[in-house]
Amino acid sequence: MEKVKCECGHINPHGTILCEACGKILDEKMNQNELLDMRYEGSARRSQTYNKTIIDKVWNFFSSVKVGVTLIVVTLIASIIGTVLPQEGNLSIQIPVNQYYEERYGWFGKIYYTLGFHDLYGSWWYLLLIASIGVSLVICSLDRVIPLYKALKNQKVTRNSGFLKRQRLYSEKQIDNTVGDIEIVKERLTKKRYNVMEENGNLLAEKGRFSRWGPYINHIGLIIFLIGAMLRFAPGFYVNEALWIKEGDTLAIPGTNKEYYLTNHQFILELYDESDGEVYKEALNQKGGVVKNYQSNITLYKAEESLPGEKPKLHKLEDYQIQVNKPLKFDQYAIYQSSYRLNEIAKMTFSLTDKESGQTFGDITIDLTNPEENYDLGNGYHVELMSYFPDFQIVDGEPSTKSSKPVNPAFAFKMVTPDKPQGEVSFAAIQQTIEPMGENKYKMTFKSVDTVNYSGLTVRKDLTLPIIALGGVIFLIGVAQGSFWYHRRIWLKQENGVILLAGHTNKNWYGFAKEIETIVHGTKIPVPVDQTLLKEKKAMEGQGGKSVG
Amino acid sequence: MVELSGNLLFAAFVFYLVAILFFGGAIRQKKGLEGSPYQNKPVRSGKIAMTLTILGFISQLGYFITRWIAAGHAPVSNMFEFITFFSIMMVGAFIIIYSIYRSTVLGLFTLPIVLIIIAYGSMFTKDVTPLIPALQSYWLPIHVMTTAAGQAILSISFIAGLIYLIKTIDASAPPKKQFFLEMILYCINAVIGFIMIKLVFSIMNYQAVFEWVDKEGNTSTLKYTLPAILGPNEWNLLTAGRMEPILEMPAILEAQKFNTVIWSFIAGTVLYILIRLITRKKAARLFHPFVKKINADFLDEISYRSVLIGFPVFTLGGLVFAMIWAQIAWTRFWAWDPKEVWALITWLFYAAFLHLRLSKGWHGEKSAWLAVIGFGIIMFNLVFVNLIIAGLHAYV
């Protein structure tokens, strides 16, 4: 493509609006009387220059801020929709999801579910929106940052007068003998941390150029963040497992390939009480029990490599008390206290009893997680456990179980005794006994129950965290850089005995105008006027004691 | 200690109240155009107003510190404490912005909003609550305080935007714009209405106990402190001589909260109609004399500057610190919990705001409307998401 040569001698890329070096208007699209559009320094952006091939069109589409903002707003509205009803992922329900939404929220819930809003944030179109924002971030940034960088790098001290006159802050004045004043201004500019350059009696004072890179740096941060979030789906990066472990048990930690084991010694649930201080008294009276602590006391082991089926040798690594907000961390894993079940039935003890005499012939203790088939009581007495229903119910006259949790256990026993060698069948559930084969001589008397607490732990490994953190930090640096600092430039030009003074900043014009005012204060150099303010100022009565350049 | 803390908060309330009068005085005396380079220095009553504001701020900080000591944890763990802290941060943000721009008009509009927020916060239970395990972390003060600070700074942009709209939208503006501006003021009225109605009935010690059936089919009782316009599911009024509900709410909706919302709007409407009848003016016109002498571009810059300062702070507190803490307490840094999503929505909104401003040139009025909507989102997240939607963040 042909380059554009400016009268100052600088060769600009095709599509340049303002000469990179002197600022002369090369491609006049604006009204002659209006202020210059200084965005991106009037540099040659690819998207504004080429529009022929498919690549150009895609590039131009995604480089548009209008498209970017539209994507943001669509994502925003979609996100709102997802908060109208709870998301599937945040529910803990027993019944099927579609049923839940309809039962609980009626026709609205049904529509919500049918449209897939119950898992909105995991839907393909939501992910597509986020991905499009990512693409837009990359293309928008590239389209602008490279030409902007070149334009700022190539800028010269001496600027085209037309460029200066059409800056927002501008003034001019006929002055003789300005040397002393210019020296004062130079000194003040340096004091205010401006980088002052001089050329043929003209000045360019600049500071905070690096703030111009803020937006692009924060976009890089966001892209790294999004890449990190995507990596979660790569194998090996992410582990999320639940571990229900009862007190006293030692289990392999899921997700660690049986490399690590964990013993749960005790689950503790504490409530606040009077000993926690007088201040909480009223709140506790109002609310009742407020939980103070959930805790699992555990020991962590590392397993030696073992053959399949062989019991691995465990080496103790550490004892730890896992609490909410205090996960156990080891290797790349973290184990969290996330749930619990209290007083779950673990073992039940029954006695084989002669109904008439009340004589007992020994106890059997059934471990509900691992029930045996046969319990020998000696002297020819034994009890067979024919079937076990952890959560007993009768459906259509048939016994069955609702779940695998021992909520309402029931057993079918066969009691074999020397006088009944065929055995008697008894069906024992809580508070009821059924004798399906006719009247029995013996029965299983319920004696006692052992309960146990379960800790619900979450095992997590997330190797994307460092990448996500890096993205977040870069984003914050970029945002701070672009928000808390500003790029300010002041041009001073001497032309035929006239001093031209113009200023440009990317934000905070008010503060900038004040700063220039203090810099030229007391010199013959005129205070620049905010040309956008002129109109309003004129409209106000009794204003304008000072001259306007 | 808790009592002292409460007194300090009350003292701050009084300081701010008096400061408003002086801010009003400062505007009457000012001669030049506020915000132009030819502006006069702040007049004496402006200085007095600022001194009072700072005294109020110190007093509120005193509330915060004494309550922290008394409670044994940062007092940002329930609605009363959070809203009060938010009001402190709003005054703090105003003081910072004032130190840059010296705008007394901004004070005249910020402090009344702050007073409303303090009063609104004190409608919730002021009991010192112990922390549940999920909140027992040093991330509680870090996350909540930074988020509140960010939101407060963003709110200053709303104030500047509101002043901008009151200034520029006059009787000749399109009726739609005038209508929406009145809507904003009406919403503020509704909050005032809520506070008044709550106060009136709590002074009367109004209580009505209902028996009702919840969504699981269990019967329980519910105590109303406002007369029930909306009754709970299958209600049965147990207290004699109390108003019977006009409508019954289904079990999945929390009747009492909706009842409060209805009352707020009724009171707000009455208040608004009274203002219109007595003054025979649109509410926005009432404030117009105060904003005549402020430069519109200057307001626009204050509004934009507040977003520029508030956005990074909000991102840090509301998203970054939030994610770090969520990873520690809830095992994952992002759970699509409603409150989280609304923080994301706030963030996306201000991101759109900045892009529209930088690239599409949405300055002035458009920018002012956006600042108002942004504040609406923040308030929605604070009030409705906590009270009505509620998820993991429900602590009231």
C-alpha cells in the first residue's frame, strides 16, 4: 500500500489521519471548525483502512468497540436471567432437575428449564459469548495499540499550527522577547515531572505516556484469565471430588490415584453459647443455635506403591484439623470441610431371643456399611442375614430401599436353632416385626444402635489457579495504570512572534487546565482556554474577567 | 461499648444533617460558576460544611472502631453493619473527590443520600451477631471493606450524574427524559417512605402474628411488624384486632418481604404526590436552583473520575478478593452464586460504561444516565439480591 508523505517530511502508513510526526491533518474528514478527534492519535488503524477480504471483514467486525460493548451488554443481560431462579449447580436436591423446576416454580419453572436457563452459565451460547469477548479483546487491542505506539514514538516537538489550534486547550498571543518566560515555564514543567523536549525554540512537555498502555495491558490480563479458565477442561488440570468419610475410617483420597490416604478421627460441630461473650446474647436469643465451628480432625498418609489388591503401606505425613476457611493443603491438593452428617446409624445389635421364656442365645452386631451374611452364635445357633434395606419402604407390597443411606434400616433374618434346623424367617424394621412364614418361636430383639458422624470433604486440585491469578494481577495493573495516571502533553510553538500553546490529555481536563494555569502563572505566556467551555461561559452572565488569548 | 458505638453513629448523623444546611448556604453565596477555571474559592459556609462533614466522618469511624472492638470481628457481617459501612465509605469517597474538585454542590447532594442510607441501614437488626464458620477469616474485612469502598466511589459518580441531569433536563427537555428523572427521585422517595413507615409502626409497636403453611407443607408462625397487605400462604391471623391481608402470596415467595416493598411504594407515592401538590412543581425542578451555578462539564468530569477511581477498587474487592476468599472458604473461586453474578454484572456494566465513553464519545448526559443505572445495579445487588434472591451470601 502506498505511504503518505507529510509536508514535514515524515512518511506515514496508508490510512493515517494525523501525521505521526507533526500532527498535520492528512485525511480531512472532520469539520474545519471542530476540535480534532485525538483518539488513537489519528493513526492508521487496520480496521479503518482495509475492508476487502473475508479476513478484513472479520477483523473489522471484532475490532469495533460497538461490537465489543454489544457483546458485554448481551452477556450482562444473559447473566441477569441466570439469577432469576437458582442454577442447577447450586441446588442439592434428590428429585430429577426438570421435575424440581416445574414442581417448585410452576409454568415459569418449566419454561426456564426448557430454555436451558437452569444451567445458563454452562450453556454453549454463554461460553460462545465469553469466547467472542475474548476474540474482541485481542483484535480491538491489536488494531489500536500498534499504530498508537508508532504515532507516539514518531511524534516531533514542532507541531503543525493547524494541529495546535484545534486542540481542546489552546491559546495564542503576540509576544516579544519570550526567552525568560520560556525558561521559567520549562523549569516549572520539569518540576511537575514533565519530560521536556526542545527544538528550535518550540517545546513539547509530556508525562504519563505509559498510562496509554493501561487498557491494552488489562486486556492482556483478561485474556490470560480466560485462557486459565479454559484450561480447566484440559486433562490433569482439575480435580473436584467429594469424600464422605465416617469417624474412625481410613480411606484413599479420591482423585489422587490412591497416592494419599486420610483417617478421619473426629467430626466436631460447635455452637455459640454464653461463654462466647455477652455481646452476642441478644443475637443468639433471636436466632437460636448459631454454628461456631465445623471441623474434621484427620491424619494424612502417603501410600507406598502397591500391587493391585495388596494393602498399601501408609506413611504418616501430618495431623490436621480441617475447618471451614482452613483447608488442608498438600502436594497440589487442598481438602476442604464442606459438609457433614451427624449421628448416622453405623451398627445395630440384636439378640436372638426365645419369645416365651425370654431367654437369649447371644447378640449379633451388624455393621451397616459392611454387613455379613452369617453370624454364628455357637452351640448350634446362628443367624443368617437374608436381606438388608438401608432406607426401607414398601412399594406395591414389595420391600425395597429408597436410598443407600441407613435412614430407616430393615432386615430379613433367618434364625437357625437346634430345635428349628430349617430356620425361622423374621423381618425386622424399626418398631415393627413381620413374620412372613407364620408364627415363630424365636425373635430378634433390638438391643442397641451405634451411631457415627460423617465428614463431607471436598478434594480439589486446580492447576489453573496460578494462570488465573497472573491474569488477575496483570488486569489490575493495567486498570490502575489506565485509571490513576493520565497522559498529558503541552505544546509550545513560536511562529512569527506569536506564541501558540496547546494542551492535550486523555482524561481529567479540569485538573490539567488548572495545572497549566499554575505553570504559566505570572509569565507573558497566555493561559490556554478550554474551547469546549467557551460556549457555556459566554452564556453565563457576569463572567469572563480574563482575556481569551 | 456497643452503646457508645451507637451514639457515635447518631452523632455523625446529626453532623451530616447540619452540614447539609451549610452546603446549601455555600451555594447561595457563590458568585462564579463552580468548576470553571475562574471559579471563586469556596466561601466560609462551604468550609464550615466541610468541617462538619469531616467531624461526622470521624465520628462514624469511631462507631466502626468501637463496634469492631466490642464484636471481636470487623463489623461488616450483617445488613445493618454493611450498609452503615457503605455510608462511611461514601462520605470518605466524597471527601476525596472534594479534595480534588472542591465542589460544594456535590456535598449538598451526597450527604442527604448518605443520611437516607444510614437510616435505611438502621432499619435492620442492630444486634452484634457472631460469625458463622464461613465468615471466620481475615478475608471478611479485606473483601467486604474493599468492595464497599469501590461501590461507594462509584456511587459518587451517580451523585454527580444526578446533579448533571437535574441541571440539564429542564422543562423543554423531551417528556420521556423528564419522566425518567422523576422516576429516580420517586425511587429515592420510596426508600424514605420505607424508613418512615417502619419508624411509625415500630413506635406504635405494631405486631401481627400469622400461622401459615410453607412450601414443604409445614405450619409455622410469622410475626409481621407492618400491617399485612400481602398475607403468607394459607394465613391465619392469630393476633386479635389486626388488619387482615388483602392478598395471599404463594408459599415460594416471601410474603413479608413483598409486603414491606408494597408499603414502601405506597408511602413513597404518598410522599411524592404530597411534594408535587404542595410545591406544584416537578421534584427535579425543586432542586434546580441549587445546581444552576455548577458547570455541566465539570460534573461530567467528577462523574467520570469517580468511575475511574471506583472501578479498579471495586474489581479488586468485589471480584479479585472475592475469588480468593471463595477459593478458600467455598472450595472454588467462582460458583455462579447470585451475589457473585451481580458483582460480575456491575463490573460488566462499568466496563461497558468506560468503553462507551472512551470510544463512542458518550459524555455528558448519556454518561450521567449510565452512572444512575450503575448505582441502580449496586443498590439492587445490595438490597434485592440479599433480601429476595439470596444464595450463599445470605446473612440476614
